[in-house]
Amino acid sequence: EVTRGIQSESYRSRALIELSKQLPAELMPEALEVTRGIQSESYRSHALIELSKQLPTELMPEALEVTRGIQDESYRSHALIGMSKQLPAELMPEALEVTRSIQSESYRSDALIELSKQLPAELWPEALEVTRGIQSEYYRSRALIELSKQLPAELWPEALEVIRGIQDEESRSRALIELSKQLPELMPEALEVTRGIQDESSRSDALIGLSKQMPTELWPEALEVTRGIQNESSRSRALIELSKQLPTELWPEALEVTRGIQSESYRSQALIRMSKHLPAELWPEALEVTRGIQDESSQSDALIRMSKHLPAELWPEALEVTRGIQSESSRSDALIGMSKHLPAEILPKILESVWTFKEQYFSAIVLSKLLPQLETLSIHFDDWEKMLNILAYQDRKELIEILPNVRPTIIRLADDEAFTEILQSVREVCQQWP
């Protein structure tokens, strides 16, 4: 009674919700009556949802009646969805009727999807009929996709008929892809519909969705559809995702499609992401495609990120590609990035690349990153002397930072006193030129 007297509907709704958790069963009819009296449909809907979790089964018809009386379809749909888990089977026909009466196809679709999770087998034909009546092909497709996850097998032919009636190819493709999880024989049809999608971003999305369950015999056609995508961002995205499931025998063709991407940024990204799944025997071809990237920043990035998966026997070839980068900044970036994954036996080769820089600053920064690994090699004293001289071409801050890394080398080549003298010299220089 005190709750009924609260003027603020927000507070009255909140009080009802909290009280309902401890309310005796005999007071539930009155609580439902107080809920019915809330004028704000937002608060009434919210209170109904929470109250329905505690309501005895015999009061659920009245709760559904209160839901039917909500004028705002957003709140009516929201209430139906929230109550659906508590609705007994005998009330499902009425709930479906309330759903059918929702004019907004977005809200009707939402309510239908949620109700379908609890729908008795005998009501599925009616649910499909409600779905068929949705005029918006986007919402009809969305409802069909979700309903197909619980749809009884005997109704798949009818669902397929509804799907085939969708004119919009993107919406029809999405629905076919979902139903093909239950009916694999629909995959060729789904692929054919996907081919006809005009929006290339959506066509790429559909191909990606299909690839997750595509039978082997359809892969050549899927790759052909991918090749036909003019938008290079969408084509690159499709290639990347398709590569995760691509049969080995189709990789040469996939690399050929990648080679045909004019945008070097998208070509580089496709190569990088596809390299995770690349068969070993095709790495030489992938490196050749990488060599063809004219933008040296993109080429350097591709080499760095592909090196994580590079077979050991192809490192010399990858370093040869690196040697061809004209920009010394990009070449040094490539060598530094690749060195993180460098096999020990390739160290002498990468050291050869260090001497190719015209500007010794770049030789110095690459050497500074290689120092911990170089300690494992048998390097002549004269070469160490040359390297230590080159390291001095770095900025003062960079040089000071690498001193801990060169300490073992200096001590091995001379002694502790030599390293102390170097530190003293650095200190004196810093005092003279702060």
C-alpha cells in the first residue's frame, strides 16, 4: 500500500521490483495491479519484466495482458522479450499473437527471435508465417537467420521457400549461409547468390561467412568470386579470411590474386596476414610478390611481419630482398624488425647486410640491436674494433643506452679497466658538451 502511494513512477517501479523479490505469493496479484497503474510505459515495462521472474504461473496470463496494453511498441517488445523465459508453453500462442500485432518490423523481429528460443514445436509453422509477413527484407532475413538455429528439420523446406522469396541478394545470401549449416546442399546456391551481391564490401563479408563451412569442390569458384571484387580493400579482406581455410592446391591461385592488387598497402597487408597459413613450398613465390612492392615502407613492413613465419632455409632470400631496399631508413627498419626472429645460423648473413649502408648511422642502429646475438659468433678482433667504431655514429643518448650491451664484448677484448676508461671518457664529453 505504501508503494502504491509513491507519486514518482520511477521510485514506485524500483520499489515494486525490490519488494517482488520477497513478496508472498498471495500479494502478487496486487503487485501486478500496481504495475498496471504505472502510466510511464518505460517504467511499467521494466517492472513487468522483473515482476515476471517471481510471478506464479497462474498470474502470467494477466502479466501478458498488461504487456499487450503497452502502446509504445519498443516497450511492448522489450517486455515480451524480458518475460519470454518465464512464459509457460500454454501462453506461447498468445505471446506470438502479441508479437504479430507489433507494427514496427524491427521490434517484431526482435520479439520473434527471442520467443523462438522457447517456442514449442507445434507453434513453429505460425512463427514462420509471422516471419514471412515481415515486409523489410533485412529484418525478415535477420529473423530467419536466428530462427533457423532452432528450426525443426521438417520446416527447413518452408524456411528455404521464405528465403528464396527475398529479393535483396545480400539479405538472401546471409539467410542461405545460416540455413546451409543445417543443409550443406544449399552451399552452391548460397555462393551463386553471393556472386550477385552488388555492394562489394557485403559480397566480401558473405564470402567470408561461406568460407567457414565451404566444401572443397566450391573453393575454386569462391576464389573466382573473390578475384572479381574490384574494391581492393574488400578483395584483400576476403583473401585474408579465405586463406585460413584455403585448400593447399589453391594457394598458388590465391597468391596470384594477391599479386594483382594494385594498392601496395592492401597487397602488403594481404601478404602479411596470409603468411600465417602459407604452405612452405609457396614461400619463394610470396617473397617474390613482396619484392615487387615498390613502396619501400610497405615492403619493409611486410618483410618484418612475414619473418615471424619464414622457413629457415628462405632467410637468405628474404635478406636479399631486404638488400634491394634503396631507402636506408626502411632497410634498417626491416633488418632490425626481422632480427627478432633470426635463426642463429643466419647471423653472419645479416652482418654482411650491415656493411652495405652508405650512412654509418644506420649501420650503427642495426648493430646495436644485434649485439646480444653477435656475442655468440667467433668474430675477429679487427671486426669487433670496426663495429665498435661504427656504434659511435649513433646519437649520444642511443650510444649511452647500448653501453650495458657492449660491456661483455669490451671486457672480453680488453679488460674491466678499458670499460671504466670508456665510461670516464663519455662522462667528460657530456660535461664539455651538455
